[in-house]
Amino acid sequence: MREILDLIKKGKVTIDEAVDLFRNFGYEELGYAKVDHHRSLRTGYPEVIFGQNKLPEHITGIVELMLRHDNNILVTRTIEEVFNQIKIIAPDAEFHKMARAITIRKKDFKKTDTHIALVSAGTSDLAVCEEAAVTAEIFDNEVKRYYDVGVAGIHRFYSKIDDIRKARVVIVVAGMEGALPSIVGGMVDKPVIAVPTSVGYGANFNGLSALLGMLTSCASGVSVVNIDNGFGAGYLASMINKL
């Protein structure tokens, strides 16, 4: 908006041309989607594309429109078929296989001197972990990973505790009974974002046991996002890290 007004002031853009530029400034209609160009002005972060259940051509259309506005782009819960289509219009796009995410970096956010610690209970939780990591990293946060340090071998976690304590905020991802965030919450003086995963046997109820365990944690300073919601954890951690 400032750039457009400055161009008007300098006589490089006419009033009518400026009206055309402002017409789609709030959001732009694609029929199957309304792309929110104002998101970053309101919240500090651009719109993110949730790829699950979207047709590849719909995702590609949204990405193509966002590219015109020079936005950083994150597509979550997507597949390599979609990436192959996006790569045609955005050669600098990256596919993060474990995270099932696509990123396109067009500009840098304000970096911080602090970082986010990402802790996982087991290797089976890594898909959710990497979704959180990719989300935080596209918003220019440094993420330090501490994987496979669950309660079945708690000495693995304790060997990393001094490093984990140096983070500004800690994301803890766990399935099964979801016990790890309670332990972390009792050992650090930083906010802990707990992420339950759907990893576990039948009585895990696709992550419900981990979710309820984390919600009823006796450790203070632990908040909980939805089951398998690595994106939500990475986004919230970024906001805390940049306060």
C-alpha cells in the first residue's frame, strides 16, 4: 500500500491504475478460493495453504496468484504430485517429503537471536515434527531438533536437557500415552507446546489418549494443540519466539 501511494506521489502511477491495484488488495476471488492478501498485514504472517483434500490444479492456482504478490508460500499436507505441478511455475519451490509440505521463499522475515527446540518422543512422530519445523523455518526461526528421546529411555532426554533449556520455546511431540511434555514441562523454564500424535496401538484411539494425557498434565506452562497439528505448533512457537 505504501509503495503504491509513493508511486502515485511520484507520478509514476495514475489514480485509475492505483484503483485497479487496490481492487484486489484485500482478497482475490478464484471461484474455488478467496486468496487473502491482507493476512500478513493483520497478523504478520502470510496466508498458508492447507493442501489436504484440495485438487492439485486448485493448489497450483492459489500458489500462482500468491506468487504475483511476492509472498513466502507454505503448502501443508500435500503430495509430490502437487509439487511437480508447482515446480513448473515456481522453480525455486522445495518439497519436504517427511513434512508433506512445499515451501517457496521470496523474502525474509525479521530473524531473532533466539531459537525453538523441537523434541520428539519417537521416530514414528517425525512427520508431525517436521511439519512443525518447516512451518517455523519458513517464518525465519532457527529450529534445533532433539529426536527420539521418549520416556521409554528417559536418559536420552536428560542427556540433551542443558541444550533444550537454551531455547525460547519448546515444542514436544509424542504419541502413545503422551507423557513426554509433562516431563519436559517440569524441567524447563520456557513455554512448552505439546503436540499429540496419532501414533500408537488400539487403546491410543488415534491420538486421543495422548491428547487427554497432555491436557491433564500436572506440569505448569504446557499448552496443547490438536492431534497431529505440527503446523499449529510451529506457527505458535514462531509467534512466541518473535515476541
